[in-house]
Amino acid sequence: MLLGKEDVEKIIPQKSPMAMVDGLLEQETDFSISQLKILNENIFSENGFFTEAGIIENIAQTAALRNSYQAILDHKEPQIGYIGSLKRIEIYHLPKVNSIIKTKITILNNLMNVSIVKGETFCDDKLMAEGEMNIFLQ
């Protein structure tokens, strides 16, 4: 693991209770992988499951984590990002409370201040959700 929960919360703009990533597992040139243990008290947990909105927020925060971590490696100030649009979002299954999800963000394209990313969320190696986001960097 590259970063644990305390370090992650220091570098992403979202803070508890809105932080939806608690670890950075891997960072490569064109992708990053985060993790999140889904707790019952998570604001996106409902009826024993992590909701669709939580999964989408987790994908977006994985992109924010990637951006912030890369900025630190490059000795730069992290840019704040905003979701511009969602494309082809498919939620296949909702992860259960107390499970750990892993989310992979793949950079499809960077153009000026816009990143196009593909997000894939897994639980126990099973694909739970996937889709694309356009993220505008400030």
C-alpha cells in the first residue's frame, strides 16, 4: 500500500464523513488503484449495502487521490477537480457493508484542463461498476 487512511485524508479535498477512499494501493503512469472499507456508518451505506451514489463518489475520489498523489511526486500543488460529466456508468452489484472495494482509474485522455478517466470498481475480484468521467481541473 502506498498510502493509508490518514495520509489519504491529508491529500484529498474531501474529509470525513465525505471521504470515500481510505488507501492508495498502486499508482502507475496511466492508472491508479484505491481501496475503501465500507462501514455501516458510511453516509452512503443503506440497508446493508453501499449505494450507487457512493460508488460514483468513490470513483471520483480515486481520480482526486491520483491527481493529488502525482502532484506531490512532481513537487506541485494539487489541482481541485470537478466532475463535468458521467458516461456509460453501469452498476452491476452493490457491495455489502464490511466489504473492501478496490477501484481502478485509468486515464483515457488529458486535454488542457480536462481528464477523461475510466473507473472500474471491484469487490472480491468481481466487477461491481464501471464507467467514464470527464473531470475538469481548476
